[in-house]
Amino acid sequence: MLVVRAFNHRKVMLYSFYLLIICIVFYVFIYMGAYHLDARETNLAAGPAKANVNKDFKLRKSHLENEPAKPIQGRVNMHVFEDCCGGSLDQLRNNLLYPLFPNVRTTVSRLAVSPKWSNYGLRIFGYLHPSETEEYIFAVASDDNSEFWLSLNESPENLQLLAHVGETGYEWTAPGEYWKFASQISKPVLLVKDMKYFFEVLLKQNSGIDHLEIAWSFNHDNGTFSVITSQFLSLYEDESTLQMGDIEHIPQTKASYDRLLEPIPLSPHPVGDMIREDPRDHICKLLDESYLKDVFPECHYKPSYILNGEIGRFQGVYVTEFSSVYPNDYTRQTRQTNDHNDEMCFYKQDPSFQENKGLAAYLTEVEDLDVQKIDAGEGPFWQRVYDVKPLDAASKQTPNVANSCRTAGNIVMSQSHAMSIIRAFLKALHSREETRGYSLLRVVNVVRREDKDVGSRYLVELELVGPQGQKVLLSRYVYAKAEDTSKEMSLCSPKAFNWKPSATVHIIVAVKDQARWIIQFIREMEKVYRATGDKNFNVIIIDYSSSDIDIEKRLKKATLPSYRFKKMEGNFQRAAGLQAGIDLVEDEHSILFLCDLHLYYPVNIINSIRKHCVEGKMVYAPVVMRLDCGASPRAPNGFWEIAGYGLMGIYKSDMGRIGGMNTKEFKDKWGGEDWELLDRILSNGLEVERLHLRNFFHHFHSKHGLWVNNNPG
């Protein structure tokens, strides 16, 4: 019995040993297999590996085209960005609404589309499910430019650009034409069966036939491309139950990321002078007002252009004039357009301009004794030479130019005049013990409002350096009477005409069903707060029962110093909405800024409003640039909206004095309420400061999808 038990014990131990050996072998096999697959996966963007010629290519091709659908969704996300001109993807990426705020969010079941539309961009994204572990080649065809990006795995963070059509916006292909440009076909890419890969496709369409196709093939000599179809696709996110205001799920990738946090690039050769760095853009510490007490004698101030009494209906736009600035802020816009009149308008205002000669009148031919002059009618005259005098057209600009030429920008003061004011200002500053130790570092800004034959009001802004090396900004209104130019300039302080650095500014907007623009507006306000840290401004949104976004929820999540929100019933009414926002403001000595949704704001907007609003004296109507379709704040191209007064800064006390918004006449319409408001502002004896504001843009948008109204403006 003991022998039998010993034998069974040895037998069990032997079986256990064999089982242990089998487990170890199986574990090693699994480990090496997993390592092998992982190693192949990391070679996604690598070059081709040696093909397995023993495989039946026809069978493999059938897998790509006819493999039965697996339990995946069979569709991918597609976002549409309308009102976006040009054929380049840079124009899509520079669009302020890209990539978080599309006009349309939908899905498609294969990567071949032709919406039969114009001036739009597409972003298609989701997951790709390969039918087997193999090397694949991808191809793209489109009109106009397009890109195909693929991730190393399911993460959007690992995207790589594999194939594209063009970069400038002028390249295009016919449908299915994958061999027009070398960039259209990718290098071989290893994909693993039962894994999913995030991908992204971009298309920018201008005009003409529009189409986009993404195709693939196995890496084989006889491979043919076939469009990627539903059985290999799945959604990144099911958006069917989401509001347009829900954007947190939208992936941000190397191909498509939110550029709001990036400042406009400042390079030695920016796209436009208007976006180059300027001292006016900086927020500086102000010199304490007490240092300036009694520096300038106080003087009576009542310009001759201040109106007393009623004016004709909508006549206010014809009596307001523009102020001039120094130094040149390069707000003059050189439009990229074929309309020659846009450019010539500026020069035609010059008294020396000769219509029959055009710009040639500024050239004076110089006689060359070595060249025989023959009047032979039209050129070419290769050897003729000329003299030309310096033409500073900007300093010769007049209010008439600013009012008639929509590309002219601000009137530029001559340097000699501006410096005479600066010298007089510094002389007065250095006459007092408290400010004698401050020296001029640079002239930041001088704004002049001229009252012909009477005098001029100036906003003088100087960056000074103090006795201990501290830098401060001096910002002060002064007045100079019109006197004999041979006399030394004398400045005084206009009575009760000062701006308040700590005044609260309320940004007021009325909205309805514009989720993507509402979110963008909130983000613009966050941008301003993030850049300045200014706690003395408040955002007020009046909502006419928007159905595509929970605005109050969005405001609660926003990083803002303060906000107010009110929901209104019924049809959208701009005048009534703005008045509802005005009524929410309790402080009579704070500033209201009435504005629209579709704006890009400079970060110094709050201080700009404060500086040009004086309670009981002056309101601020900055001029915004309307961007052309396809233009952006990074590459601005458009015209100044000189006839618009819908963007208005005014003290609450002054708004109450003139009667507020005209909610009776403009109850069921808008367009004209700004001109009517301007009439009442002027007839109540207030000045209107008019300046073209740098980096202040109105984004192009069609009226498609906007509020239905009798007169949308």
C-alpha cells in the first residue's frame, strides 16, 4: 500500500512538472507574439517592408471591398465650415471658428463626398478599422486643397500627415485622379487587424466642382486604389444628441487645433502692417493722477462743432468727423483685390493728383544728354529716367478721405505738429518738482480732434522712465488754442474732460440661436481678461431663448471677472435686447459698450473704451474692419465700416439722459437703430470720438441661418 501511494505521488509530481513546462512555453509564445505586433505597430510611418508574395492578392483585395460589416458604426464625423473663401487650408485654419464651431455637424458613410457647394471647408474625422494586418498605401484626390492625416493608434495626439493635394489654394485634381501630384500618395503604412486608428481629412473648397476622395490599397505591385467605405469606419463621437454649444468632445490635433490661445504672430515681415507690434497694444502701469495735478492750467472747453438742438433724421453720420493720430498706426488697408478704385481712392483726395495722369504725375522726367529723346507715342522707353519727391500721402490725409475711402484708415498727424505738442507737454511736466525726474522713453500715442480756427483737443500718451528706472504710462487730455504758429505752444487742461482708468465697462450683446458665435464671443472676453487681468469689466448677454446652447451654463464655466445673463421671450429684437442689458447695469457712472457677436477684439479693448469715453462729454464709436470672405485676423483683408455706429461706448448716465435705445420704432426690425441713436447723442450735446481701431475685426458671414426679421441689416 505504501509503495502504491509513493508511485502515485511521483506520478502527480511528474504531471505537474510537465504542466509547468507547457505553461512556460505558452507564456513565452504569447509574450513574443505581443512584442512582435507592438513592434510592427510602432513602424506606422516607416517605409515599406518586404511583401509576402505567397498571399493571394485577389483574395486580399476582396477583403478591402467586400468584407462583411462588423459590429462597428459604419460612419464618421463631418464638420462643415461655411462662409470660408479661398482654396487653401491655411485659410480654413485661420478662420476664427475653426475647428470648434462648424456651421453643420453631420456624418458620412464613406470617404468620398461632393456637396455641390462653394466657399466652405470640411473636417472629416473618426476611426479606421483595417481588415487585416498588412501594409497599406493611401491616396487623396480633391478640388481644391486637401489633407489626409492618420494616427499611430486610436489617439488623436499621434497624427501624421500622409498625403495631400496642394498648399497654395490653386492646386486641384479631377475625381479619382490620384497621380497628378507626388504628394497625393502616401508611403506604405503598417496597420494591425482588430485595432482602430484615428484619422482626419481636411478639404478647402473655393468655387467650381467640389469633391474629395480618400482611397487605399495593399502595398503590392498590382494594387489598385478603392475608396474607403463604411465597413472600415466608425464615429469618433456620436453628436446626434449634443447641442451646437457642446464643444468639449471635439478633438484638437496637429491638423486642427484651437488657435485662440496663440497671439497673432509677430514677425519681421508680417502679412499686414496692421498686425505688427505697436506700443498702443501694450497695457502699461499708469502714472498716478496726483502727479499731474495743476501741471496744466484749467481752461473752458466747448468745441464749436458741439450741436445744440435737434438734427435731421439720420443726419448725424454726415456731421461726425474723424480724429487724427500719431505715430502712424498703419490702419490704412491695402486690399488684395482687382478693384483699382479701392486703391486709387486714397490718392485721388490729394490736391496735387491729376486724374488724366494718375500716379504718373508724381514722376518728373530728367533729361539724359546721352540719350536721344524721340517722342514715339507709347513706350517702352527703356532709357528714360525720372526724379520723384517723397510722397507721404498719409500725412496729407483729410477727414474727407477717411469718410469717403473705406480703406484709408486713421488720419495721420504730421511729425512736426505732434512733436510740438510733445515738447510743450514735457516742458510743463518738468516744471514741477514731482515729475521733473521723469524722462521720455517713447511717444506711444497722440490723438487730435481739431476744431478749425478755434483749437484742438489732444489725448497724449507717453511712456516715461522715472528716477528709479520704473516705466510708467502718462495718459492725459490737453487742449491747445489755435494761435500764431510762430509762438510757443501753450497747453491747458480742458475742464471736466478726463477719462477714468478704473471705470467699469459692460460689454452688452443680444443673441438668439448662434451657439458657435456665442461661445466665440465668450472666449474673446476670456482672452481679454487673460491678457489684461482687468477685473473692472462685465459681460452681459441677453438671450432670446436660444435652443442650441445653454448660455448660462457656458458663462458659469467661463473665466471672466463678472457676467450678467437674462433670458427673453419672443422674436429677436436687437434694440430691446440691448436695452434689457442696459437696464441690468445699476452703476450710473460705468460705461456701456453696445456690440455684436461676430467680432474679434484687440486685447486692449477695455482701456480703449475707457480712454475715449468721458462722462457727460464724449462717447466712443470705434470703426471696425469688415473682413473679406477668406480673410482672418492673421491675414486681414477687407474694408473699414465707416458708416456703422452699432459699436458704441457710452456712460450709463448719458444713455439715460438721451432716452436709451429706441425700442418702439425698432421693435420688429434692426438696421438703422444705430444711426437713430447717433442723432440723439449729437443733439444732446455729446461729442463722438471716431477712430479706426487696430486689430478690431468683424468676421465675414452670410445671413444664412441668422434670425428672420423684416430688416436684418
